[in-house]
Amino acid sequence: MTETHRLLIAIASIGLYMLWVAVLFFKHKKQPSNAVTGEETLVVYASQTGTAEKVARAKAAALSEQEQTLVVSMASLKLNTLSAVSKVIFVVSTYGEGEPPDAGRTFSKALKKASSNQSDYLSHLSFEVVGLGDKQYAAFCQFAVTLFDNISALGARALSPLMTLDAGKGEHLALLDSLPEDAQHPTHAFTLKTRVQLNEVTLASGEPLDEFDNQVENQSFNSASPGLFGLSLSVDNTNHTQELHEQWEAGDVLEVLIPQQAESSIISRSYTIASVPQEHDIKLVVRQLVKDNGQFGIGSGLLTHTLPLSQSLQGYIRKNSSAIITDTQCPLLLIAAGSGIAGVRAQLAKRALLENAGPVWIFFGERHPSHDNVLDKTLSPFQHGDCIFQKSVIFSRQEGGGYVQQRLIEQQDEVKSFLGDTGQVYVCGQFEGMGQGVDTALQSILKEQAYNALADEGRYHRDLY
Ligand SMILES: Cc1cc2nc3c(=O)[nH]c(=O)nc-3n(C[C@H](O)[C@H](O)[C@H](O)COP(=O)(O)OP(=O)(O)OC[C@H]3O[C@@H](n4cnc5c(N)ncnc54)[C@H](O)[C@@H]3O)c2cc1C
Ligand SMILES: Cc1cc2nc3c(=O)[nH]c(=O)nc-3n(C[C@H](O)[C@H](O)[C@H](O)COP(=O)(O)O)c2cc1C
């Protein structure tokens, strides 16, 4: 073969390759991002902990007699999909401080940008927005409000005024009635087997009190340092027990149902489950909330103080899809403080059961090295197993100490290379302070592109409260 032949073959190959790339590009561009036909009502949910998703599914079930519906997460919704449908119902919660749930971040940014041009891009579209929020937060249902305004600004026609529901008061529950029976949560009885104080309590005199395993039921003093309790609950045997074990996975939440005598109603409190089904028992880590008047918080008081050993409570396991990490091979960065250790324990327990699971690095914040040994106590079952993990602990009340976000920054180069392009991040605990601080630290460590990729590719799991 001559040089000219070789050159011609090379030019032809490059030409064919470019043609193939162009075909792929245009094919991809023309395809709508969701499998919409244009005939159906789109029911879009943006949910952090699953409530809005349930309400969206219930709405779709209620509508399905009269019209075709398609339920999609906002995470997979592109703005141009809305140009292909004529009716959309949004069911969205609000997270952070008036922000969208993580699944709504990208769409909400794109919508905000488009709506700032005040065009009539969506004038063919009619819509409804149902907002779920909690009036304990200042920015009640703020994401629903912003969504309603931005969709309206693009010319879409509202079928009804914005509906906002205080989920903290159970205002959304009536909407769930149309869910098929099997999509409702069967409740179970859970029996308290053990309760252990994980941190050392400081008496008013400043003297530490020795740990008192399983005797905390008799606790009658008001502690200066808020107690953190590890609980083990057995699932009482019912027809649904096996089903429950099959459905529950690391990241899920126990909804504890608490009857209110005065109002003859039931309220619920969420607790991240610290164990996996293979351990049989539901483990929790609960911070005891003592209010200024000395009263315990309703849920935390029941779990850490009032409920006697061997007694049962009612509850159900709630899927917490944003906290479920399916890829078990990738590097996993687990970040928590305080009761957030619950979620860290569950994620570690999941990996400990697997052969060849990816590496784990835990960042944990505690108060004082001599009072708090929560991390080691909680993770002791995994210390000598096959699941290798690295730990970085920081104490806030130690000279030169600080918060977990500071430790992340101190080790930023290692954190960045540990995560690489595929690493997953799971953060569990208080949103205020810890969750916000960790988010700021991650933005600074990863910089815009890698931080956005982490969030948009579903590798950033926030189980914050
Ligand atoms: C998805 C999720 C997972 C969670 N996981 C866990 C977990 O694993 N462990 C855990 O401990 N918690 C967890 N929580 C928090 C938990 O659900 C409860 O919110 C927490 O236990 C407090 O509820 P409570 O009923 O004890 O307090 P409540 O009786 O509801 O009291 C809280 C109220 O007290 C007020 N308050 C707070 N501090 C004080 C104070 N010092 N003085 C006076 N008033 C005060 C607050 O404004 C608030 O209105 C989780 C929450 C969510 C949403
Ligand atoms: C960390 C956190 C922040 C929240 N911030 C707000 C808020 O700013 N405004 C609001 O109305 N509700 C807020 N909520 C309440 C949720 O919107 C409400 O519990 C909702 O039912 C959750 O629905 P989801 O499970 O679909 O995410 C917040 C809840 C959490 C856990």
C-alpha cells in the first residue's frame, strides 16, 4: 500500500467517524428526555425524603380513571420535555432553607434562567403545583412558590391556585387515600430490646457520670450535655415481617407513630435506621431533646426515656430514596456528627456484608475526646471485619478542635483524590450548622464543575434534618 492509499484510508475513516458522531448528536438532540407521548398528564415530583413522591403517585392514581398519567422525578425532567405535553402537575417539597430538594436543583436552575426572559415558551401548558412543607420553617413551601411563579412567567396557565400543605401537621395525608393498598405502609409493632447511652453525661456540677448501660430508664436528672442513645428494637412477628425485611435497606427511615392523648390524633417522628435487615433488629441513635422548660421532645423523649424496655411502639419503615447508595464498588465518603452516626453505621453495615466493596472514609464530629466515644462504640462490630475504612474524627470542645467541615478542608487534597470522578458522598445529621457547613466545604474542595457533577449524577446523598 502506497503512502497516498494510507492517507486516503485515514481521511475516509476520519470522515466516517465524524459522520457517526454527527448522527448520534442529532439523534440525541431530537429525543425528549422522558418517554412522553404528549398525550398524558405529567406528574412531576421533587422529593428529598419520599413524601412528595408518595403524594404524586396518589394524585396520578386518582387521575388515572379519567386520563393517562406519567409520574417522573424532577431529577430526570428537562425543560424541553414540557414543550411536548399540555398538562403537568408538580408535587414538590422544600428543603434546606426554602430550596428545592436535591432532585429539583438542576431543573429549578434551568427554569429560573428561562423564566428571567419572560417568554411565552410554555403558553401551551396548563399546570398545578402542590407544595409540601412544614410551618416550623420560615420559608414555608418556598420552592413550590418559586416554581409556581417561574412556570407562570413562561406563559403557562394555572389550573388552580398554588396548594401548600403542612406535612408536619399531616395535612397531606388525606391526599394519600387514593393510593392502592399495597403502596400504603403497613405499620408494625417494634419492641424496645436495649437502650444504651453512647456519650458520657455531665452533671450540673461538671462531674462526669459513669456510663450506665441499660439503666437509663431511671434517669431523673437534667443533663448539661444532651444525651445520645443507641436503641435496638425487634420487629414483632407479623405476616408482613418478611416483606419488611426485603424492602428495608441502608438509608431508610423509621417513622415512629406517637398517639396524642389530648388531640386524639397521631403524629410521627423520623429516625434514620442505623442497621441493615441482615442484623434483624432496627437500631437507632437518638439525641435526647430537652426543652428549656425541662420537658423532653415528644419523639426523642419517648425513645430515650419514657418507653420502658420490652414495651412496643407502632411505626413503619419509610423509603428514603435520596439516601440509598446502589453502587457499592465506588469510594464512599461518609460524613456525620452527633445522631448522624446512625446513617453512617447503616451504610458501613451494608458494605461490611459484601466482598470487594469499595473503600470507605468516615468523617465524624464529636464534642470531647474524654466524654464522647460515640464513633468507636457504634462502629465496634465493623472494626475487625473485612470492610476496611478510614476515620477522621474531630472534637469541637478540644483546644485546636473544630467541626467536621473543618476537618474536610484540612484534608481537602486527599478528599478530592479519594472521591475521584465516581465517589459517592453521604451526609447525615443536623442540616443547620453541620449539613450547611459540609456543603460549603464540598463546594470549596471540589469546585463548581465537580460539585455539580456530584449532585447531578446522584452521587451526593443528604440525609439531613
Ligand atoms: C429524615 C429524618 C431523619 C432523622 N433521623 C434522626 C436520627 O437518626 N436521630 C435523631 O435523634 N433525630 C433524627 N431526626 C429528627 C427527629 O425526627 C426529631 O425531629 C427529633 O427527635 C426531635 O423531635 P421531638 O419529637 O423529640 O421534639 P419535638 O417535641 O418535636 O420538639 C421539637 C421542637 O422543640 C423546639 N426546641 C428544640 N430545642 C429546644 C430547646 N432547647 N428548648 C425549647 N424548645 C426547643 C423546636 O423548635 C421544635 O419545635 C430525623 C429527622 C428526619 C426528618
Ligand atoms: C433539612 C430540612 C429542611 C427543610 N426546610 C424546609 C423549608 O425551608 N420550608 C418548608 O416549608 N419545609 C421545609 N422542610 C420540611 C419538608 O419540606 C417537609 O417535611 C416535607 O414533607 C418533606 O417532603 P419530602 O419527603 O418529599 O422531601 C424541611 C425539612 C428538612 C428535613
